[in-house]
Amino acid sequence: EVTEGYLQRILLWVCGLFLLGGLGTWLIARDVKLSIFGLEPAEIARLFRERNAILDSIREGVVAINDEGRVTVLDHEAAKILGIPPESGIGTPIETILPQTRMLEVLKSGEEQFDQEMMIGDIEVVVNRVPIWQNERVTGVVSSFRRKQEIDRLAQELTQIQEYSEALRAQTHEYSNKLHTLAGLIQLGSHREALDLIGRETSGYQELLGTLAKTVPEPLLSAIILGKYNRAQELRINFKLDTESRMIDIPENISREKIVTILGNLLENAIEAAQENTSGKRLVQLSMTDFGNDLIFEVEDSGSGIEDELVDMSMKHGFTTKSGTGRGIGLSLVHENLEYLGGHLTVVRSSIGGMRFTIYIPKYPNSAGDAV
């Protein structure tokens, strides 16, 4: 009886241990399943292979860190830009391979950062940084970047195509009207008036082309000015280029694309402002000079102007005094690109009625970008 009692107690203990072990195993398995999002081992292996294939196929550099700031992902393009073997960066603190990195800022703040232009060594890149969230906590950061030279090349091609398209559209519309007028004059026998019209219409355009050829040899800059001239002509706005203007000495370190963005947006805003002037003369004036230590562009319009208290607000992305969607971006882009070039902008009332925007771009700014 004593032995039987001991055996029963041992059996109960063994059964209890089995039950506890089974419950513990189930709890552990459930936690593991939750931590891997309910995936099976075969699915995890497939996702891992797909992830590696994606990293190998994209042209962007990708770097990821964990909550300790250590590198967990470093693709081949990122390693190439950083000048290190891909395997050597895994597990190392991010500040070891990128001393001026801003990924740690994102790790602390949890705020995304998009389309920031930075320097990695002597390579200029455009960077995006996105935090990784888990259970309402930032557990890592992913940074992707691409050489800015490649993006600028695509932007340059697109800008040229857009400007050529706009110029051709404006010229087609304008010359269609002039041809109809000429046809009418010829049919009426007014040959002298027809010749005078031809002379007047060609003189202004040829004069502008001649001025640009001599004083603005940079093709992108000439193209944006010519395109905006054609747009102004189409809208019956007088576009004047100061005959004393000169923009020849543009250092190689200054991005032509950024100057085009700045000047194009200022001219477009001036044209829109002048177009709204229904009671007076519609006029846009442009002057520029490269003398001294700065590149200076001055754009004036005969519009109604901007209230003094709204000048600072107009630099914010999305702010506009005009109706409709897709507006309020121009001056924000001007401000962002000027800031990158180390320049600044002044806004005052113009003597012709509207506003005068003057931009100053230092030829040799003392600025350097940060790392990824």
C-alpha cells in the first residue's frame, strides 16, 4: 500500500510536469509564431530569397540599422558608394562607416525624412530615411539613397523636353494667328502692311535670340528664358530682358538645374501676376549679372504684388493666394534650392507696380552636405 501510494504521487507529478511542459511548449510556439507573423519556415526562406533578390536588383543604395544603431542591411550599391565590402559593414555601428549619419536622429525621433541632398565622401546623393515601427516603438531605420548625378541627368532631359514643348506650342499658336493676319492683308492688297507686320514680329524674337547667344551661353538657362518669353508672348504679356544682362561666369560647382528651377519658378510667378493685371500694362522684366562674387537674378512684374505680412508665408510649401489645386509650390522650391546653393532672396515692391524678386547665389559657397 505504501509503495502504491508513492507510485500514485509520482504518476501525478509526472503527469503534472508533462502538462506544464506541454503548456510551456504551446506558449513558446505561439510567441515564436507571432514574432514571425505566423509564417512557416518555408515561407520565411522564400521571403529571405526574395528580399536578397530585390536588394540586388535595385539601383538605390540601402542601409538599415537596428534599435542599437548597428547595421543589419547593406546592399551592393550602398557598399559601392561607401567604398567598403558589403559583408564588412554588417553588425558594425552605423557611425563607424558613416560618422555624420542622420539615421540615429530618425531612430530617436521616429520622424521620416525624404528627398534630402547629402554628401557621402565626394559623391552627392539624394536620401530618404524611414523608421521601422513595431508595437508602437521604433526598432530600426532604413535609409535609401541614389547618386544625385543620375537624378539630375533625368531632370535635365525632362526640363529640356518640357521647355522645347512649351516653346513649340506657344510659337505654333502665335504664328497661326499671325499667318491668318498676313493672309488677310495679302488678300486685301496691303502688301506694305504685311511686310511691316513680318518685320515687327521677327525683330523682337531675333533680338532676344541674339542677346541670349552672346550673354547667356549656358543652354539650359537660355532655354528656360526663351520658353518663358514664348509663354509671355502667348498671354500678351511684354517680356523684357535687360540689354546689360550677362550670365557667362557660372562656376562648375553650381548646379545648372537648380538655377533653372529657381529662375523658372520666379518667371512663371511673374507671368501669372502680370496676367492678372487687367487695368494696366502687362510687363515682366528680367535682369541678371555675374560680376562680383555672386550670381544675381532680378525678376519684376506689373501685377498687384504681395502683402508685406504674406511675403514670409509665401515661402512655405503649399501656400498660395490663387485658387485651384497644384499651386503654392513655386516659391517654396525657390527657397529650398537657394538654401542648398547657399544663396538668399530679397522681395520688395517694384517700380512697375508688382514685386521685385532678387536672388543672390554665391559663386563659391562655404557649404558641405552631411552623410546619410
